[in-house]
Amino acid sequence: QKEVEQNSGPLSVPEGAIASLNCTYSDRGSQSFFWYRQYSGKSPELIMSIYSNGDKEDGRFTAQLNKASQYVSLLIRDSQPSDSATYLCAVLGGGNQFYFGTGTSLTVIP
Amino acid sequence: EAGVAQSPRYKIIEKRQSVAFWCNPISGHATLYWYQQILGQGPKLLIQFQNNGVVDDSQLPKDRFSAERLKGVDSTLKIQPAKLEDSAVYLCASSFMVGTEAFFGQGTRLTVV
């Protein structure tokens, strides 16, 4: 069983602050990494994908990958109340299985 | 572009009954996934198909769950007989190929009473 671990939170940040979400994974053969957002009662929706070490920016979101440390993170700048959701880290394992972490609950306080 | 379609949206059954869920992936997507998501937990991979072949079903409770993807397009997931602990949302997702972004359907909320 390949593991993807996230701090379940809840994480609370004030509006306008930076939210930092972290994820570690156990399968060193993993090559593809994804962040999803899930609102209560809804399905996960893709935010970003990242495949190589370093940072990838898309609007207010920045994904960071460090394969040596087996660590993926998501930064949300200028957090808005509409960002309040559960954030799921997903990893494509070396055997091509697509696994999710348990998610981190984020609350942005107006 | 149409998204991943799932039906039914909701289902309530008694324990020991059987139930089936249907999924139609995004057109052209070769990889199809079924996940079980229990309230407060992350999605748990049940089975992953590449076209009509199984990539991984290591977490599928094969004594009661079965899944098929005939012709490499639509897929069905069946539970027989259902247990109370099967109450969850069953999510179907698809991706163009292994390693690319996966997109989810709206899910089927199953309640076993």
C-alpha cells in the first residue's frame, strides 16, 4: 500500500494571507503529482499538476515538488473565503496507481 | 466537452442487497478509476482500468465488489451483498492516459441501512 500523507488540519488563515499545504509520499518511483480541491458535498476538482522538481505557478496557486525529500506542497496566496475547502494531494505511484491523501481542511477567515 | 457522467446520484439500499453504479468517462480517455470516499476521508482507489484491462484492484474487496469496463469505454461497479460499512460516495474519474490529469464525475452517494 503506497502512502500519501497530509496534515488533516483544520488549517485556518485570515483573508489575504498565504495558506501552505503539505504532502509527503512513500513511493520513490512516483512521477506525477496533483492537487485537488473538494468543497463539502462535491467531487474533487483539479487545481494543479506538477511533474518535475521545483515550483510551478498558476495564478494565486504555487505547487512545489522535491522528489529527493518526497514532498509536495501547495501555496495559496491572497487567500479568499471561497478557498475554504478540503485540499487533496494525489500521487501517481511507480506502478501507475493513482492514490490520494486524506486531505487538509482549510478555512479562510474573512 | 462533456465531463464524466455517473448514475445514479443517490441510492439507498438495505444491507445484503445488491447495487450497481455506472460511469461514462470523458470521450477519448483511456484510463478510468473508481474510488470510494467515506465521509471525512480521502478517496480510496478501488480499481483502475487502462482501456479494458485492470491496472490495479488491490484494494477492491473482491468477495463483494466487482467492476468491469467492456469495450474500454463505460464501466460498472457492483456491490453484492452490501454491508453497512459500504455507505460512502463512489467516485468515477478518467484521464487521457496514465500520468495525466484525472477528472471526476459527480459521484454516487450510497447509503446502506
